[in-house]
Amino acid sequence: MLIKPDWPVPSTVKSIYTTRQGGMSKAPFHSFNLATHVGDLLENVVANRQQLFDQACLPSEPIWLDQQHTDIAIQLDQSNLNAQVSHSLPPPIADASWTQNPGIVSVVMTADCLPILITNQAGTIVSAVHAGWKGLAKGIVRKTIQSFPTDIQQCPEQLIAWIGPAISMQHFEVGQDVYDTFIDQDSANSSYFHAKPRDETPSKPLPKKYLADLPGLVKKELNDLGVSHVYGGDLCSFALSEDFFSYRRSGQTGRMACLIWIEPTTRNG
């Protein structure tokens, strides 16, 4: 099943996100898994990707990334598309991509991490970002925007962002190391962590655990970067088990996709 994000973007900017429903994959990847790296049968993933292409009326094959929780954002153009279609090169290692080319589809896959779509009010650039806590801490959101052309970087108030289904604060437990990482970067980040009560005694101290608000951290970072038009962030991949894959909930599981592109003015054929 395909869903359109609810955000005020130009009519030429198209975006969708997928759910876990309606595909060919069997348990534990049931059923619309789009990832080739999780242990699913390749033929099922290929069939699901073809179904995505057909149902979404995509202008070209999405340019899939080899996501490794990096801080790498790449620009996409026709050469990336040619390499993917011909299988002449492996998927690029990156966790974000952007393009100004109509008909080039930027995509990220997630199963609890944050999928973030970005465009501008003129509809001249589109970007998809994958941000788990590691990528977020490394600055993937900031570095993606900083990789945009200078004229777009200099007008962050013109950017529009949407945050897709991700794990919510209620279900995302992290340790002291994650808390320290974000607090060392900005003490104001402490408001996005809630310490969990622990049943401990003086003779049996327990390591601290926190509930972390990843969507809140991303919204704050976008706002700090000058991006005030931020939407979404209210769908929990962990809680909505019928709709979304969740690595934290299930371990071995599939991946959803968030896609964005600039619609070509004309299409071949």
C-alpha cells in the first residue's frame, strides 16, 4: 500500500511512502519488503520493487542506496540511473541523496530509523534522508542540506521537510552512551531524553536508560538550521505493527521506502 505524505509542496514534487502491506514476501518479511539485504528471497523483493514502480507511476527506477548509517549525502543525476539500470556499479554507500533533475527518484529505506524528505517552495530540489541515531549524531541532516547548491543552502526558510514513520519516544530505549553523544553536541538536547525509572539499590546500581525522541531531535536540528516548515513525525513504526516494519520490535524484518522526485513535464511514450 502506498501513502502520500501530507505536506504543502509544489504540484511538480511527488512523494510517497510504503507500508508493509500488499506485497509478495513471506514471514518474517511479510509482505511488501523492498530491501535486498535483510534475508528475503531476491525474487520477492524484485517483484515488490516492480509493483512499487508500477503502482506509484514512477518516472524511472528509484536509485537505491547502500545505507550504512553514514553522514554521506550524494547528488543524483542520469549517470546514477544508468549505473543502476545496467547494474554496472553497486549501489552507492550513502544515507541521503538529492537531485535537481526531473524524473530522478531519490529513496531511502527504514524500519524504525527516520525517513526525511526535503524539497523547497520552488520545487527545484528534492532529497531523501535516512537518519538513525548514529547518522543523526554524525550530522547526516545538516550535511545533506550543506551539500545542496549554494543558492538553496542560503535560503533555508524556503525548504520544506517531512518526517515519515519512525520509532517513537515511547518505544525507543537507549543507553548512557547515546544520551552523552547528543548532550555533548548540545545541552538543549536533554529535553528529548527521558530517564527511565530503574529498580536499583545502593548495592546494585544499574546503568541508566533513557527514552529518546528521535523525531523531536530532527525537528530541533532542522529548526536550528533555519528550516521552519517541518511536517510529519507522528507515525510510530514500532506501535503500528499492521502497517510498518520495525527492527526493534521484530529483529529480522523488512524495510519500507520513502521516495521523492520532481515530475517531468513530459514522459517518453
